[in-house]
Amino acid sequence: MNPGWRWALTAGLSVAAVLTGSQLFHLMREHRDAAASAAAAAGSLPETSIVAQPRAGIQPQTGIPAQLPAFSLSDLAGHPTPVSQWQGKSLMINFWATWCAPCRREIPLLQTLHHEFKDGDFEVLGIAVDFPDKVRGFRDQYKITYPLLVGEQDALDLIAKLGVATPAFPFTVFTDRRGRIVTLYLGELNRPVAAAILATVEDVNRDRLELAAARTRIADEVRALRANLQSVE
């Protein structure tokens, strides 16, 4: 993987606090009912979806499956697309929606990562919990070339299988080349955080790091980024 990841890890860009699972879910539940009702009334998403954005952090591993569940969702042409299509690659699976402002801010970073590593053993995969016509418009507007899948209730069912009890967007699942979930990051990604996670995934792929140790290192590095930010402030 590009050596620039290690340099990027030290950059003093902002990263939000790492929360425990209970703190995060409490925050999202406070806004769940009002936000979901307003969005449903506007016709922007299925009524069962949640629109609250989480504060960024590493999702605690409790409840998250060790292996990425098998699933199939439709692409923007309506063709069923199984995740097995990317078997043997590390995946950065980004769950998002067109009405989500942090999701939109992430798109240029995701597009850059896709471009940088498209010829390797890594792929960005966007899963929109939204309506296909809206997603097609955003694909064209933002010139997205990484693969996009779309779903409504079926995408929400997948989120539940991933152990996310209260979905909020964006969030991103990182897997190794064996399809094992290395970590799940809730909230908007920035380049240093993505760099830290992807560098660790690369070490897992090269058998330089066990999965449990990788998860610990990712959490520690995110905390280090936060500490660096606080020292600057």
C-alpha cells in the first residue's frame, strides 16, 4: 500500500472523539423519532431509516460478526450484485444516503481512494440506503466511479446483520482479503483516519498482524489523532 499512508497518519487533521457503544447509541436514540418522522414526511427515505448522524468513532466489536455476511443488493441498473463479486479483495464498504450531509462530504475521499487503489487488492463499495433514482443523480453529480449498490429495507436488514443496532450514516466497514471484518467506523471519515485503518488492514493482509491486535492498534491510533488535535488546541 502507498507509503504515504504513514505520513498521512501523523497529519493534524480533525477527528471526533471515540465513543463507547452505549454513549453512541444513546446519542442517536435522542434524535431518532423526530428526525425519522420529518424525513419520512419529506419522502426522502424509507420510514424505518434513521437520519441522525453519529459522532465519529470506532464501533466496539461486541455484536459485530467476525466475517462479512453474504449479501446481494441491486446496482443502479437494477441488477442483483452479490458481494462475492469482490472475493479476495479488502473492502471499504461505505453506508450512506443522499440526504446525509457528512456522507456527501466523504464522497471525494472515497473517490480518491478508489482511484489510487483500483488496480490492487482493495475496493471501495458504496451502499446507499436510499432510492435508486436519487442515487443515480448523485453518482452523476459527484462523478462517482467506485461501485454503488442500493437498497431500502434489504440494506437495513444487512446493517442489522452487521451488529449495528441503531443505524446512522455514514458508517464504513473495513474487511481484509479473507472477508473478515477488521473494524467498523461510525461517522464521517477523513484522510488520516482512513490512512490509519487501511495501513493496518494491509498488515493483516500480509499476515504481519493478527486480527485482535489490528483492532486494538486502530483504536489506539484514532485516539492518538484525537490527542494530537487536543494538544494543538
